[in-house]
Amino acid sequence: MARYSYIILSALFLIMCTFSAEGQKLDRGIDLSSQPVFIKKGTWMIGGGASYMLHDNDNSRLLVVNGIKSTGYTLSVSPAFCYMFKDNMGIGVRVGYKRNMFQLDSAKMNFEDINLEASDFHKISHAFEIQGIGRYYIPVGSLKRLGLFNELQLSYSYGQGKVLDGHGGKVNASYETSNSLGINVCPGFMAFVSDKLAIDVSVNMMGLHFDWTGQNHNRVADGDRSFTFINFKVNLLAVGFSLYYYL
């Protein structure tokens, strides 16, 4: 009997604490309701980003790897649009395409008693991505030219790739099909260079990704791989620059 009385008294105490907490309003001194209007309701944002990188090595050296002869490129485009359904808040869609090519003619690694050589290696891949995005803007000062924003991204991508290895006079080929799901938090900084044109600089600070890839080797053997990636850090190599026009 004493045990049940203790349970009842404990439950009553928790209920009283709950009502007491609800009756108190916690004021952290942050009032977003009076935030100045930076991007007005009904505004459309249209634009995106693009990048192209080309590399060419001719008998170059990297640490213990020497005699590197290789070429390659990376191309990516990501048009996007966003509609402001509320002052300083908007939702939209971003579509991306990325293509990579890497060709290694020769490379040697000499480390103590280890001597390795690679040659006639070729890889090409491309992927399509679609993102649902949500943005919140915060003006800096009263000029309405500079602002901060935070972007939430929900993404899915599908890609295909091919790897060829012609080392030893025999060509081995592997074909890949990849899928990826992800969620990212990307804060950034923006500046209007004119009344309607703005430049965005953002960084991928936090994200969760699920990737799985199916492989086929020489149209005979099948394989697969998958991994989950979680990051919570500022990646300076993932800084993105975009150009947007506000209508």
C-alpha cells in the first residue's frame, strides 16, 4: 500500500510541476516578431550557381607518388527558385547536375621497399539532384543591402558511373548506379549588388546523408556498398557561391 501511495504522490508532484512551468513564460530576450522586413512576402528568387574545374598533370609528384600523368574535370550547375510565402521566409526547389571525369595514364609510388604502379585507369560519372529548400533571412543593420540567411535542404540524387582499368593489356569495367538521400543545414551571407541582384555565400555546416551504390563488374559479378555520413562542422571546402535575382 505504501508503494502505491508513493507512486500516486510522485505523479501528482510531476503534474503540479508541469502546470507551474506552463504558467511561467521564459523570455530569452529574442523577439523575431519585430524583425525588419528584408525580403518581402510575394517575392520570387531565381538564380543558382555553376562551377567548372579542370586539372592536368604531366610527370608531376605528390608526396611519395611520382610520375603522375593524368587529366580530368568536374562540372556542376544548380539552378534554383524560391517563393517568399511570408516576410523573410521562403520555400523553393533547386535542381542540380554534376559530371566528373578522371583519366590516369601512369603513376608510381616508391616508399621504402614498396613499389607500386598504376596506369590506364579511367572513370566517368554524372548525377542528377533535386532539393526542397527553405530559407529564413535576417538583415544586417538598416541598409537592407546585407543579410544573413539559414537554408534547410532536403535532397535526393541519382547517378551513374563507369570505371575502366586497362592495366596489363586487359580491359576490366565496372558500372555503378548510385542513390542518395540527405538533409543539410547551410547558413550563409548575402549582399545586394543592385536593387534586385544579390550574391550568396553559404557553407554546409551540418548534414545527414544516406548513400547506397550497386555495382556490376564486367557484366558478370554484382556488388554493392552503402554508407551513412553525419557531419557537424564548418567545411571550408564546401563553400558555395551563387547569384540570385529577386522579382
